[in-house]
Amino acid sequence: IHIQPAKDEL
Amino acid sequence: MNIFRLMADLAHVLAIVILLHKIWKSRSCAGISGKSQILFALVYFMRYLDIMTSYVSFYNSTMKLLFLGTSGATLNLIYRKFKPSYDHNHDSFRIAYLLVPCALLSLFLNHEFSVLEILWTFSIYLESVAILPQLFMVAKTGEAESITSHYLFALGSYRALYVCNWVYRYIAESHFDLIAIIAGLVQTILYCDFFYLYITKVLQNRKLQLPA
């Protein structure tokens, strides 16, 4: 599981 | 992109369309909290600064520009064009009570201590509570026009659907962002009382009126 900011979301 | 995410974004666009249409048609922004709209404009401005640094997709950039543009237009209608109809006596929530804690929290709880990341985090925290001046205004006047209720329902559904999207993405892609998820849950919980009133009153063609 990788934690990564969901910058593809709005 | 999954169905929840798409529906969420459509609900968000719908909310904005309802709001702009209501103000434009009635030539009035009565019952609308200018302060909530200032906070939303701030949220989009802080979050979408990355439009200059990173490209995700045409859809992504278009939506960002749409949210930035429409929030500017909304502020223009409330504070310039239809300013006489703005109900500032009832819009008395102190936004510093939201801005300061969100700013402090974003400095301490973030994924990375960098300018863009902190601004993104700040916007996520601020968005979760940005509706409070509007809900406070409805509580203070004790009522809301049906069209304002529809706006609030669409806007509340948007983040609730994002929560569904995050559950889906966690299961399907093992992807999650704790900051966005917790803020999204807080945001959705703040609407729960309103959702209840909306379903039990507005959908039965009754005015949204709070018990005295």
C-alpha cells in the first residue's frame, strides 16, 4: 500500500 | 476515474450551476453566505495553483479552471452586481475561526513540508469547514429557499460521493490519502443534519424551516 497525495482528484 | 468520482464532480458542477442560476434569475443573493463563497474561492485558488506546475489530464485542468472561474463569478455577483441584496447582517460567522485553525493544522499535519503541499493541505482542511458560514446563516434565519436547499444538497453530495470514490480506490487500487479522507468525512458529517432536513422536508415539497 502506498500513500500518495491524490492530486489527480479535484 | 470511477463512477463515484464522476458523479461527485457532476454534483459539484450542478451545485455551482444551481447557485449561479438562482442568483442570476432572481437578481438577488438573499440567503447566500458571501463568507462561505469567499472561503470556497480561497480553497480553489490555493489547491489549483498546481495547474501551472503539473498536468494530469484535459478533464482535470478544465474542471480546475471551471471551479476557479465560477467561484470568481459568484463573488462578483454577491459583492458587486447584486450587493444590495446581500444579507450581510445574517452572514455574521467569523471566518478567522476557521482560517486560523486550518492554517495551523496544515503546517503540522501534511504529507510534505513544501509550499504547494501545505497550500494544498490548507485547502483540503478549509474546504471541509467552508460551508459552516452558510449553514450558520440558515440556522440564524431559521429557513432556506428551496433552491438554496437544492444547492446545499448537491454541494454536500459531492464530497459524500468522493468518500465512496476513496473506498473504491482503496479496494481497487490500494490507493488512499488520509488527509483527504478524514477532511472529506468531516465535510460530509457537517452536512448530515441538513441532509436529514432536506429529505424529510424539501423533498416533500415543504419549505426548509428549522424548529424555533
